[in-house]
Amino acid sequence: MPEESLETAERLGTRYGLPQQVVFCRRCVMPNQRPCSSVEYRHTARQQHRTLHLDEEGVCDACRVAELKEQIDWKQREQELVQLLDRHRRLDGEYDCIVPGSGGKDSAYAAHVLKARYGMHPLTVTWPPLLYTDIGWKNFRSWLEVGGLDNLTFKPNGRVHALLTRLGIEHLLHPFQTFILGQKGLAPKIALRYKTPLIFYGEQEAEYGNPLADSAKSLQDKAYFAAHDLSAVYLGGLSIPELTATHGLSLADLKPYLPADPDELERSGIEVRYLGYSLKWTPQEAYYYAVEHCGFEANPFRTEGTYSKYNSLDDKADGLHYYTSYIKFGLGRASSDASQEIRNQHLTREEAVALVRRFDGEFPQQHFQEVMDYLGMRPERFLELCDAFRSPHLWKREDGKWTLRHQVS
């Protein structure tokens, strides 16, 4: 970036801890504005995010992870996986591992391959989407019925869920927070109840931009799902006392969203692992596997905000999640999909740039009104919040329209 542009960014100011200079990876199309995964129950309006690291060659950590994957001895990793599974394998008919998911391609692959290839007896655990799409509900049913898997679904109180989701939008512009809280927090709690200490998620967050060092371990950081101090917990950007006093929510109402007790997890030997550490994870291959073995179906039409048809299909709020990421961080769904496909050698960077410029930031119109009605939020209010959450170093308003100051090229 020219020096005068950096001076402009400094003058305008940044938000969310984002770098003042906007720099795009030289290999993929991801900017250094992409936030790393956060501990959701510590997320407040003052959040200062860690962001995607670009090295001295201008290459992001996610692209470096893709390089490292080509150097890994995957046969050795698989042997280590089999040894781990053998330590947990049960012969009494009880579940010997847990796989969280809602029937998307990745959870379908993970659960089925553990059962069919490695002879495990997985319990799939689902924290449902805010509002299932038709194709999402169909794929969820197929995951269990075609894939032949047991499932436990926990559906939280709908009134509380809608309120916390709305608060997440109002205070954080984060419509997906309630889903992420359940996605990360439910499985360890179920593992405690069922005395099933081995949990598998799919690919590691480092594949998408978390620090490179995260790719070197198979265990998930316990900070994502466990905590001692509930006074430091925030939901929808508000503390528990604020939620109780202002919104009339009880501790019982909030319990499903709260992190597990780390001491109890430690005593029970709960291990939360990434299957993608042991098996080479390629999203397109996971899709083909899920189609063949679990009856997974792609959308018959392109997903709003991107060019693809098989990623993140199950929730009518998915589109709002990616759109608000575009508002806050200047990158949308097409940027994420295209960067991933560059790393897996399914797209060239030139092709990806064209797709991002065409589809990134497309408004998710299809389910917008239905989601707003469910949350009790006026559409105009949502749009006002979007404008309020734009960072000045990313956005400018010209002729009554918002445009990004920096676009990938």
C-alpha cells in the first residue's frame, strides 16, 4: 500500500483491532483483515481480534498450512489415529466417540468415515441451525437415515435463542454467535453425560487463517468450550448480570450457552480433537464422500454471496453471517470459498479474483425477511446496524452508496 494510503487509514481510524494497512495474500484472495477464531463467550463490543498473518513473502498462514499438508506423512498420521481409536473403542455397545454436526458435508464425512472405515460407534450431536433451509433439513435427515448414524439433537428454548441472536446482532453485528456457542459447547457437555470422552470435529481452524502453529496439534484449545469464571462470560455482547436484569433471563435460560466446567472435563478425560489432523482434509472430497455415503445434496442453485452450491447450506441465517463479515471485515463468502479452492488447486488466483469481484457482498435476500420476523427485528434496523458497524478504514460512501476502499486484484 502506498504511504499516503496508510496515512489515510491512520487518520480515518480502524475498528475491531484490524490492521490499518489492507493487504491481500499473494496466493489466495484473503486480506489480512480476516479475524482468527474467537472465544465466543468472551466476545464484547470492545473485541480486538487477532487477524490473518501474512509473512515477509506476502503469503498468508492458511496458504502455508496448505503447503505443509503436502509434506505430512499421512500414513503415519492415520496409524496414530488408529492407535487413538483403539484406546477408546468399546465392545459393550456404548458410544465410543462423539461427532458434532448438522449434516453438512464435513460432519457427514467425519461421522461416516469413523464408523465405516474405522469401526467406531459414533454418536452424532446436533445444535440445530436457527432456521433450517429445505435442503439443510433434507441433508440432516439423509445424514442419519442414509448414513446410518445415531443422533442426539438439543434444541434450545426458542424464545431465549431468538433474543440472544438478536442481541448478538445489535451489540456485535454477529447473527451466528448463538450457533457457534452451541456448535463448540454442546459436544463436551454431552460427552460428560454419556461418559464418552473422545470428540471429533472436522478440519482445523488453521486451514482458514488461524495461526500456523495451530496446525501442529490435534487437540482443540479448551478455551473455546470451557471456563471457570462465569463473571467473564458475555452472550450477545452482554454480561450475565445484564442479561438477567435488563432482559429477564435466568441462569437456567442461559445454561445451554455457557461453557463447560474445565475441572469436570479434566476429571473425565474429555479430548476434543480435529479429524483433519489425522486425515488429509479436502472440502471437495468431503462433499463427494458425503454424496456417495450419506445422500448429501448440493443446492440446485448458486448460494447468495458466492458461486458455490455445497458449502454452509443448512441455516437460513448463513447468508447474514457472511454478509455481516463483509460489512465488518471487508471480506465475504466468495472470498472464503475462492481462497479455499485456490489452496486445494481447484481455482487459479485470477479466476478467484473475478469471482470475488462478482459475488462478494451480495445481499442475502432469499431468507432475510423470514429471519428478521423470527428475531423480531425490523429490516430497517438491521441495515442501520450494518452502516454503524462499518470500519472507516475499509469503507467510504460516495453518491449515496457504500464501497470498499480496497479490493483484491
